[in-house]
Amino acid sequence: MARAKRHYIPGYVWHITHRCHQREFLLKFPRDRRRWIQWLYQAKKRYRGLSVLNYMVTSNHVHLLAFDNGGRNVIPDSMRLVAGRTGQEYNIRKNRKGAFWEDRYHATAVETNRYLRQCITYIDMNMVRAGVVEHPAQWEFCGYNEIQNPRKRKGIIDFDRLMDLLGFDSYDDLKEAHNKWVNSAMQTDNSDKENKWTQSIAVGSKTFIEKIKEALGFRAAGRKIICDDDTFELREVITPYGKANNLDSENTFLWSQQPPSLIDQFWHEN
């Protein structure tokens, strides 16, 4: 089985995007979108260092906003579990063979404060921008609804971490502010500037970007710091969204079928 190579820097917020193979609409059925979310809940239980801040499941790709405080393997292992099990279940049910996901997923380090707020809103507005719904609340498979109405059971969003990163003292303050961010975005068309969340290696202040570049060391060689208004990005050569470059060749997931013993072990544990 091909394994993911590690590149993550623990202690940062990461916005992860992952597309279905060849942009197929393999998540078009609600049951498969629900299963991705259910497996995300299992990943949160299994990998204690994973703090989920927001998520979105569309018909052909997913978004995950997470804080990694558990070491270099937490996010890659979580992605392997969630994406691998979702794809396996679909292929078995449909008697389908072949890759379910694109081999590579894209990861962007996001600075906290206003940049984190912007990224949360960007994720929430995904299906609105696509013209599928008129408001994020109308799309069941996203973190917006959970932030506004926390689940009584099997909650996924780490509210304590989210409030801490955003500087809120209470959930009510977070909920009210979150609602205002989305309502403001509904009135503004920033689609021409939103590709920073899917094409950049890092987004934030100049100090933050320089810190990320230094932490990546040789892996950041050739990457450029660019500025748009007062937002800085660490980028590679710009490519189409579905083929966006990752942090480097280290940021690679090659998907293949899990050994039966590993699958059996997981189901036995859960």
C-alpha cells in the first residue's frame, strides 16, 4: 500500500481540499456525503490531536479546516482514514474499481485572527458560489449548520479550539459573529480573490508567511511570497484548482486498497 509522505508542521491551522478522481461527481449521493462526515467523526475520536474547525462536502470535492496539535502524522492519517473508507464503501456498493480520489490533496496553512475568519466563510459559501443553494444553511453537509446549531451527539467541530483561535469567550459570541460573517459575504462578491485558499501554501500576514517559509526549510525553495492588498501568500506556479501544486512532492497521497487485516481491525475497534 502506498503511504503518505509527511510534511506537516504541527501547531498550525490547515485548510485541506481534496477532489474526486478526474473531478467525477462521486459524492453526488447524500449517503456518501454523510459517510464522509461520519468517518471524519471517527478520525476525530481516533486521532486525539485533530481539531476540526470547519468542513464542507460537495458532490465532487471536500474541504477540511483543521488544527493539528498532535504531531506530524495526525492530519495525513486522518485523511487516509476518512477518504480511504469513504472510497472503499462507495466502490463496494457500486461494484466499482479504480481510484475514488485524486492522488494529491492540497494543504494551505492559515494564520489565525481575520484570515481564519475569512477561510471559514470561504468554506461556508462554497455551495452558494456554485449556485446550488441560496444560503449555507440550506446545504446539510457542512460545518456551518453545526456551528450555528451544535450537535447533541457525535459533534465534530472543536468549539473550544475554535473560540480560542478566534478570540471569543463564549459560544454565543462565536455563533453571532459567524452568522454576521456569512451574511456579509452574501452581499459581497469576492470570488476573484478566493483562489488563495486553494492555490497557496500559506495565507496570512507577512510575518506569518516568512515564519512558514522558514519552517519548511528546503521544501520552500522556489516558492514566492506575493501580496494582494494586505494579505500575503506563499505560492508556487499557479495551476488550475484541480491540479494545484501541494507543499511539495512530500504532500502526496497515493490511494490503494487497504489490506483486509487493517480494515477488519478498524471495524473490530469501532
